[in-house]
Amino acid sequence: MVKKSELKSELDPKTLGILVIVGVIIIAGLAIGWPIYRVWSAGMRGRAEMAQAEQNKQIQRVEAEANLDAERLNAEAEVARARGAAEAMQIVQDKLTEQYIRYRWVITMADNENVIYIPTEAGLPILEVNRR
């Protein structure tokens, strides 16, 4: 068991003075260092936010370019479809005769059992108005 008198002898004035000086140095270091650390930390946060903002800006730029490319390709596909349709119409216009059109009309009428065609002078069909 340690006696109180032995404890007092261990903390002599020299050791106590050193402990007080070390404590003062630590407190002074914190008093000076903490504001400097906070400024440095804020600067690092600012740099990180700037880097993130720049990266977001680049991502948006790449996405916009991809959308623009997609729209260009869609426009080219639409033009190709229109050209194909125009060429098909030109072929049909050049090749179809009145006789072929009448032939196709007769075939279509023959395939439909519900329609009765009665030829008239003008070539117009007579339609059943009062169908049961």
C-alpha cells in the first residue's frame, strides 16, 4: 500500500513545473493550430467541391454530346425512310396502270364475301345502304 507521504515526494516542484510547461505548450499549440487546421480543412473541402463541380460539368457535356449524336442519327434515319418512301412511290407511280389497278380492285372485291359489286356506267360501286 502506498502512503500519502510517498505520493507527495514523487511530485516534486521540478516535475510539476515541467508538467505545467508541457500543458501550456499543448494548450498554446491547440490555440494556434486549431484555427490554422480549420482554414486548411475548409480549403481542402473547397478544392474537393470544385473538382466535383468540374466533373459534373464534364459529365453533362458528354451526355449532351451523346444526345446530339443520337438526334443526328435519328434525323439521318428519318431522311433515309423518307427517301425510301419517295422512291417506292415513284416506282408505283411509274409502273401502275389503270388496268392493273382495276384488276387489284376486282381481286380485293372477290376476296371479301360481304361485298357485292355491281358495275355501273361510271365504274362506281353501288353500296348497300340498308344492310340487315
